[in-house]
Amino acid sequence: MRLPQLIALVSISFEYIQSCCFPSVFEVTKINTIIAEENSTNQEKIYFSAEIGKAAEVRTNEWGQTERKIYDKATKKRYVITDENVCDVTDLYKSIQKMCMPPSAVFIGSTVLDNNNLTVNNYYVNISHENSFIDINLMTIPIKEGVCFVVKRVIKFQNVTLTSEYINHTFEITDMSVFQTPKQCNGANNGSILLTTSLLIILLIHI
């Protein structure tokens, strides 16, 4: 199974979450480390607002270009803007919605991080798919009753390990212009339908 398919499967499994949910508005830096045949690390900034039904990712792609992706619930589109002058548009199959922890997650204890004396809760999720198993470990910080935020996630599948760390959280959007599409997106050709799920689309999935 290709890694993007694995991530899509994980996000679909997280769609039916009931217990601890994430804040309705946040921005965070996500650092991904993939250990496989070829190891790699990448970083991106993630923005999410359930209040306006939009999410965005900003990163430098493999060609050194600035890439900004916008997910818009109102237009049901995903916009990929490269270097702020090229725009590709794709249909969204499902809308952006609030994210929560999966009900199948098993609580395996709390840990106090030595570097900042922060208490985090640890969860384990196991997903079976086509005679294979995906192991997921999640580390979250409790914010208030019923509200939490993921600070680390580790996915292990066959010979691939994907570690994602989420740092520099803020529960507001510091620059709303990140959600604005440039004029190049108006009338841009529409691509094939993109299957997305809850905004684990960007918090917990996208590589």
C-alpha cells in the first residue's frame, strides 16, 4: 500500500470520533519524519477554522516552491497555489468538519514531559486492513473537559514509520489572508474529485 493510501485510510477511520475533540480554531506547525527505504523530513504550517469552514496548509515543496493549499467548505473546493501565481482547483468530496479522537482509541496512561512539565495523555489505535495492521500512537494535551489537542502521532505500517510532531500551537488565526485565493484561482480548470475527510485532513494526515 502506498503511503498516501495509508494516510487516507487513517483519516477515514478518524471520521467517526466522539470523545475528546480538538479546538474549532487553531494554527500549528507540523513536522513529519518518515522512516522507510528512504528517510525524509518535512515541515508545514497548518491553519483550521470550523467557524468559517476553511483550512489551509503552507509548506515548501520538493522543488523549493512555496505551496499553499486551501480547503473551502462553502465552495467545496481545494485550491493549490504555487508561488502565489499558479492555482490548481480540485473538488472536495466531503466537507470540513470538527475533529475528535476516535472512539476506538485506548487510553494507555499519562506522561509528564520533562522539558516543560506538561502532562500528556497517550492513546493507542489499531486498524486492520486487507490482512494488514496499522498501529497508531497518539499523544495529546488536555485543554479543558472534552477538548484536547494532538502533540505527537506515530503510525507504523509494515516497514514504514511516520512520526508527526505538532508545535507552536495557537488557538486563533494570526493571519486570515492565508485563506484567501488569488485571482489566478478564478476560472481555473477543475481537477478530479478529491476524497477528503474531517480536518484530520490537515492535522493528522497530509504529507
